[in-house]
Amino acid sequence: MDEKKTESRCPNCNSFLYYIEADNEIPYEGKITIHTYVCKNCNYKNITIDRHEKGEPKIIKFKIKNKNDLKTIVYRSPDASVHIPELEAEISPGIASKGYITTIEGILTSIKEKLSIMGDDENINVLRQRIEGIISGAEESVTIILDDDSGQSRINSSRVEIIKKK
């Protein structure tokens, strides 16, 4: 990892930025290149990641049947959207989207936390209670759907349904 001084200026303090490039191999994503711009004066950082490998675009479906299913590990690639049709919930990738590893419970908890910024009307409270019920083991069954054009996302269960996209 060689560090190179650039002609680019820091947006915070106007000092010169330094560039570092590193290749790496990571689980689920394969080979990546990490591009980092650093300011040695104010510690500003800007990091981007290029992925070299792509899989076949796919849709992954997983039906939550019981409380143990909440512990199922999920890898969501930066390109994947998450849908839960029964809750009319969706997590869409944005321009700065990052992949993450979590559990089914982690996805539900994240959605529940995001509801707090949507206000306190009756529909939001009902949805929040439904999610709390699912997390606590209520009988409501929901489907987690990962729609991933990169083909890198995974749900670690033998019960997943994988649909190849065209």
C-alpha cells in the first residue's frame, strides 16, 4: 500500500490529499479494491470500494416461520434491496450504500428504528407493534426478499428460494 500525494485538496482545510489503494479479498464479495483519500492535516477521509466480481442477478426469498429464524445470518450486498411485502417495507440501496452482515432480527429491528423518523401516527404505531410482535416470537409470518443485481447477497438457510433474474 503505497501512499501518494495528490493535487486534490481537502474539502475541510484545503491541504493536499494523499491517496492509498489496496486490493483485498473478502468473504461474499470476492476481490475488491479500496481507494482512500486522506488529509494528514485534519484527518478527513473519503473511501470508495470497487468490486471486481459479480454473480448472476438473483432474488432470494426466505419465509420466517418461527423465532429461531430470526437468528438466520444475512449478507446484503451494496446493490441489494430488501423487501418485506407483508409489512410493505423496503430498504433500497443508495449511491453510498454499503453491504452488511446482520440477522433477520437485525433487519426487522433496523426497520422498526427507522419508523421513529416517520412520526407517531396510528399506522406507524400499528406497524411498529407488528414488528415487535414478530421479533418477540408472535405467530405472524413474513417473507424477507433480497433483490440483488450483483448476485452477491446471501441468506444462510437451506430453506431459501433463489430465483435467477434475466
